[in-house]
Amino acid sequence: MPFAYDSVSYQYVDLDTGETVPWSDISRALERHKNSLYIRVEGLAEGFHDGSISRSEWLNGMRSAIKDAYVASYIAGKGGRSNMAQSDWGRIGGLLSAQYRYLGSFSDDLLSEDMSELQIAARSRLYISSSTQSFERGNAASRKLVLPAYPGDGTSECMANCKCSWAISEYSDHWEAIWALSAAEHCNTCVERSTLWAPLYISK
């Protein structure tokens, strides 16, 4: 369906009906995209393990998958490609640089450790999972906010597997941001954040 982002309500709108598109629909679309990327990196793990692709081919394929995950997630959070500023692309570049550094260590471990295909695939999936932080950063940036931490940014015990999200509300003189727990099991860090930032007040 054709839709556009309303920068006043910070919501996507269905252009055919004029109705607001629930963020849950956006989240499901991103999950479908992530699932396709999980399949890609699992295929790379299989290819490297059985010798059908080289380590450099595996590395290039992983970089491409991670970039696809982070770019799509950030754009969705920011409100679409038309709302992307140069600073947003720079922010994505910084996130990708960090992930590529971690990936370089992973690549070295492929030579120094006897890893099974399943182990390679599981570790590869974490890079895609961590793109949750890219969405959350884009969502905060759409409001010109910088938050103290982001789900999936590696600062919680659950690391890239974080299933939390920020729920952000606007008021006349301030913002309120709540670290929201999902229905999943949560680590101690996220439980503490859900109490500490319930909400987090940010003055305008």
C-alpha cells in the first residue's frame, strides 16, 4: 500500500485511506526483512563451512547483509528515505563501521577456531538482530532526540538479542520516552531500564 510519513504526528499514513499505519505493521515488515537476511547469512555460513565460498566472499556477503539490515531499519525509523539528511547517512555509516570491526574479529575467529556451521550461522544472525538499534536511532532522530541507550546496541546483557523498544510521546514543553518491555523474557539490564526510564523526561 502507498504510504507517507507525517512529521507532525510521527506516524506513517496510508495514502489510499488516510488512516494511520500502526507501528506494529512497520515492525512486522522489518521482521520479514530481517528474516530474509537471516536466510542470507545462514546460506553464507553453509557456503563457508562446506568450502564453496572463500572467507573473503563470506566477509563481503556478511557486510552486504548487515548494510541492508541497518539502512532499511534506520530509514523506517526516520520516516522514509525522503526524510533522510546527510547526518542520518553519516550516523548509519558510523554504526556500520562499528559492526564491520566486530565482523573482522569474527572473520579472524573463523580461522583460529573450529566452528560448526550452526555456530557460524548463530553468530552471524546476531549482526542482523542488532539492527534493531538502527531503527530505534532513526526513530529518535526523527524527533531530534538523542537517547541514553538503544535496544540492540550491545549495552545490555541481552546484547543484540534485545526485544525492547522506546515508546516516545511529545508534550508542549518536553518529551517522555519509556523503555518498553515486550512479551519476551528480558535481561536484568532491560528490566532495570524499564523502571529507570518510565518515563525519561527530555526538555524541549
